[in-house]
Amino acid sequence: MVHINENFAKLPAGYLFTEIGRRVSEYQRLNPDAQIIRMGIGDVTLPLPKACIEAMHNAVNEMATSEGFRGYGPEQGYEFLQQKISHYDYKKYGVDIATDEIFVSDGAKSDTGNIGDILGINNKIAVTDPVYPVYVDTNVMAGRAGHLQADGCWSNIVYMPVNAENNFVPDLPKEDVSVIYLCFPNNPTGTTLTRSQLKVWVDYALEHKALILFDAAYEAFITEADVPHSIYEIDGAKKVAIEFRSYSKTAGFTGTRCSYTVVPKECVAYDDSGKAYALNNFWRRRQCTKFNGTPYIVQRGAEAIYTEEGQQQVKQIVNYYLHNAQIIRNSLSAKGFAVYGGINSPYVWVKTDGTDSWKFFDYLLHEKHIVTTPGVGFGPSGEGYVRLTAFNTLEKTQEAMARI
Ligand SMILES: Cc1ncc(COP(=O)(O)O)c(C=O)c1O
């Protein structure tokens, strides 16, 4: 008899975006003339930067020749891309990251989900609440989460609320935790931590021999000077943090798929006897065994982001979305809503008029034909909020705000 991984059976059947999709389709079916504007799921609308397209075309042409053809590449990415990442994404901010500390991959979703493979089952996990659901669900699958309680929290996960009351800065956990997921600029709240606020977490991890899994998928949207671009800007972070980056929202790679994860050689985890192991070796071993590399063509496309024209084009894309975010922020605050995020992030987190998240979601869908994401879908502390994304076109963003 084949046995199932029973942890999967613990996961609630409905995935947030499936439920949103169901409600939107149902409404559209009953109201075929409604012009629905989607500001829910975090997918982008602008096409790939020209520099990336050109580089990928060239790479396809290379692959069409016997001299230029490439088969399996290095599992952790081609050095041409690792070198650009090391120089432009880290050296620029005074951080030394070697190429063999960079693991190119097919998505920050896969990497933040898979990283648990190299971590013990008995780790105590802490997440901010609301949270990008992948961190929680993958720990449920692995068997680290315990059981789902009536309050929507998993019994073995420590939740650190981020809300208007604490100015979206999580408090340190009261109990000892060993793995901490931090995502800044944050999905879903769009808020950030300053350098000194992030230092508190690095210091905690150093003191408790804990590990921070730092998701910086939205780093490119940072506009304010005191917001760190990388956790490694904080002293000591290389010993206790793994960082995840993605080209998805930066350069429109949501469908093209390319990201990377930094695992510094100093970063360690321990066995029961307290012996330290370099996570870099473990992650390399994991990737070499389970992953055969990101396509050459895609990595050439990602490399082009770091050319002068690539940098300019990406800046234009990011600024376009940030402008949309500003329109959303301004329009909704003018209507009296409390709005957060949207300054260093494509997400705007809006406090509802007092109704619960799903009711407000339904109200905006039915009355204004605007799709949002109910905050409670990201965790109990998201109740009473909805998330709007700035990833739609300028025209649709303007129209949506005019409707409100
Ligand atoms: C916080 C966060 N991390 C990771 C991802 C996934 O990124 P990728 O497209 O690289 O898998 C997302 C996508 O929405 C995200 O919001």
C-alpha cells in the first residue's frame, strides 16, 4: 500500500487565488458586460525589456549552431550571470558576495519553498503575519507546522503580527525560534524595515544561532535611502542569513523565470551536538541533485538587465509601477482610507472601511468591478485589509481609482 505524505492533507483545500478566481469568474459570468480591472494577483503587465529580448534572441541563434549549442549547464548558474549579480547587486552596496555564493534558479518561489530541504524538521519557524503563503505552506508540507488551529494559525509556527498598531515593524518573538522568514519590501503590506530595524533581527539571529530567510524579491522597488537593499548590508548577516532575489517583478520575468539565492559560505546551521555545517555546501548539494539549472537562453536574458540599456529599461518599468502605486495611494487616502506601502513597493495595503476583508473584496468586485486580494488570505493579521497591486496599466489604474 502506498502511503501519502499526510502533511499535505492538513493544508486547507482552497488556495487564496483560486477562490478569488472563482468569485471573479462567477461574477463575470452573471455580469458579462462588467469591465473588471484586476489589481489582485501580483503578476506584471509590461513586456520584457528590449535588452533582454535581444539577448535571448542572440542566445537562441547561438543554440542553433554546433559551436554555440549548450546542453546542461552548471546547476548553480553560469558564471557570466553570477559575476554581474556579484558586481551590480552587491558590490554597489559595499557587500562582497563571491560568485560561488550565488545560486541562479528558476524562481524565488521555488527557492523559498525548497530551502526547507536542508533544514532540520525540528526547527521552530517564525513568520510575519500577514505573510507570503509559500513560507507557511511549504513548512506544513514538510511537517514542521503542527496542526491548523481555529484562529487560522498553525500550532507550531510563531506568528509575528505586522499591522498599523506596530507600524508594520514586527516585534522579536517571545519564544526561542530558529528559522525566521522576513520579506522586505514586504508582500503583502508593501512596507519596509530601515537598516536599524533590520539590524535588530540580525542581532537576534546571531545571539540565538538562528537563520533568517530574507526574501528581497521586491528590492528593485526601494526608493528610500534608509531601506537596505540587501540584508548583507547589516554587519554579521552573512553568518545568519540566506537572501532570495527575483527578476520576476523587476524585469517582467514572471513567465520567463529567473531568480537567484545567496548562501554565504559563513552561513551555518548545527547538528544536535552543536557542530556547525556550511549551508552553502548543503544547498549546492541539494541543487545539484534536484535541479538541472536555469535555461541558458533565460540566463543570457537576465544578464542583459545589467547592461546600461538594460538598467535604464528596468528602471523605467519599476518607475511605471511605482507611479501607479502612487496614484492608488493618493486616490485612496483622498477618499479617507488608511493606506500603507506603495512607496518602496508595488503593493498598497488598504485598511477597509471597517468591514472584513472578504466583504470588502466582494463590495469592490460587485460595485466597482475591481479585483483586490483580501488581506486575511495572507494570515489572521491581514483581516480588515485588502491588497491592491500597481502592476496593471496606467490607464486601468487610473480608471479603477476614478471608479472609487
Ligand atoms: C515575496 C515573494 N517572494 C517570491 C515570489 C515569487 O517570485 P518568483 O516569480 O521569482 O518565483 C513572490 C511572487 O509573488 C513574492 O511575492
